[in-house]
Amino acid sequence: MEYRFLGGSGLQVPVLSFGTATFGGGNDFFKAWGSTQVEEAKRLIEICLDAGVNLFDTADIYSDGLAEEVLGNAIAGKQRDQYLLSTKTTFTFGKSPNNQGSSRFHILRQIEGSLKRLKTDYIDIYHMHGFDGVTPVEETLRTLDDLVQSGKVRYLAASNFSGWHLMKSLGISEKYGWNKYVAHQVYYSLANREYEWELMPLGLDQKVGAIVWSPLSAGRLGGKYGRNKPIPKDSRVSQGGSPVPEMVLNEEVFYNTIDALQEIAEETGKSVAQVALNWLLQRPTVSSIIVGARNEKQLKENLGAIGWNLSSDQVKKLDAVSVVPPIYPYWHQWQNKTLNPTPDFYRNA
């Protein structure tokens, strides 16, 4: 297993981490993802740890806390310093109007619930699952700094922020000397490369590492679909059971990308999914990729994405077929590549 520093922090994380959104299946939405219970979760965790995958990612809203509970029970008894836990809060958890957002009230309530469900005294990486545009940023960041000072949280991270959300947060933390976000959990895949337009340059400049979610675009890049095997209209991906129901920007570009993935898979003797994951591992700012699995077979296939690298020509081929025209102001900025380099510039950054 390869380990990388998480952004500008001193924490080393595996390049592949294990996502537990499939644990629990406590409501209809998450049942569509999976309903792994404790005994099966224990086996998946053992496979991960044997492979060096020691970072486990979850969130309070996954199955209304049941995913955290299953993970906590499955990993109980293992030496705490042998694994890393990542969880999140911000989204609605309960019916009270205060049971949502990134207010001091909600964060302090949710961290206690997460610690209890995960059966631990601290969280290694604590994310704000989304940006709260109502709560003052200072309130959120002061609360998070207090959690680090108290020892309940080791490192702070954001998730699904825009560029200005993240930069404002970093600036305020620096102003007051508070602990900063060192990572940003983001959607990034060959099916959608918008992360590169602003968030990747920001991550490089501010030393914020990317933890990638849905690296196979909710299964679109898993090898099941292609030009001659379109996504069924009654599938989970098409019907909105996916966290990224409409995030493929251009259908023709998507199928050209699948064609290239299939060709490279044949050249390398790897699966389409393994090629797609390996491409991401060679992108700037990427600290870790979250892979999920409903069973051992899926997990072991995902683990096959490491230990080898695509050639530079194969990477360039995938870059070329998956790129789409940027929105404003990026197309305008990139007309002068000397002042505003395109994402290709950051390959060697």
C-alpha cells in the first residue's frame, strides 16, 4: 500500500480508503446502496487492513447513523492506532430545526453521537459534509478548533465546498490562528473533471489534499456500461438512487472515455474500474480515493488498482478523451496560459 500526506498535514493516509455508505441500509435511499451488517463488515475490514487500507470513511447521515454504528461494532476490539476514522456532519439529522447545518449547536450534538456510535474517543478526520451558508463561518470554525483542542478530533476537512467557500474558511482560520481544513472530500472522476477547474489549483496553492468520493461515478465507470451497453433507465444510477444522478457532462464524451478505458484495460490486463481508479491516483492533490464495496469480490477488484501505474501515453489518452469545454470564467482565463495555466500544467506540480 502507498501512503501519502493528507494535504499539508503530517498525517499519512492510504491512497485507497474504504467507504461505508453501504453499511446498515437503514432507509430506502441507502438500502439501494447496500445493507452490509456487522459480520460481513468485519470481513471487509479485515481484507482492508490486510491490504494496508486503514482509513475508513463514514458520515452521521448514512442510514441515519446506522452505518457509523455498524462500523463501530465491526472494528471494536482492534488497536485504535492501527486504523483511521473519518466521519462527517452538516446535513439534516432529526426533525428539530437545529438538527442541521454547521452551527455550534449541531456540530457539538453530532460529534458526541458519532463518537458513541463509532465506539471511540476521537475522530481522526472530521468533515463538514457541505457548506452552511446561513451559519457564520467564524462560528463553525471556532467550534471545530475547540474540538481539536479538546482531543475529540485530530484533523479537519471540508466536503463539497466551492472554491470561495473553502478559501474564505481557510482565510478566517488563519486570521484567528485556528486549525485549518487540511483536506477536501470531493467528487472527481473521468466522467466529470470539474474539480480541476478551480478546486485543484486551490488545493495545490493552499496544501489541501483531495479525498475523492465516487471515483467510478456511481458505477458508471465500473465496466458494466458502454456505447453498446447503455445505462438502463430503471437502474439506480438513472433513477436518482445515486449520489451523482446527473453528473456526466456530455454523453458522447462519456462513451469515448469508456471506449478508451476498455482499450487500455485490454492493453494492461486490468479491469475498466482499475484503470479508472489508477488514472485518479496520478492526479495532483489526490491524497486518497474512497472505494466502496457490497461484497468481497468488489473490494478485492478495487484493491487491484494499486501496485502499478498507467503509462504516460495511456494517461494522456484518457486526459484527451474525457476533457470538456470549461465554463466561464475558466475558458476566458485559460486563453492566457502563461498567467492562468490549464489543468494539464498541474500534472507535474
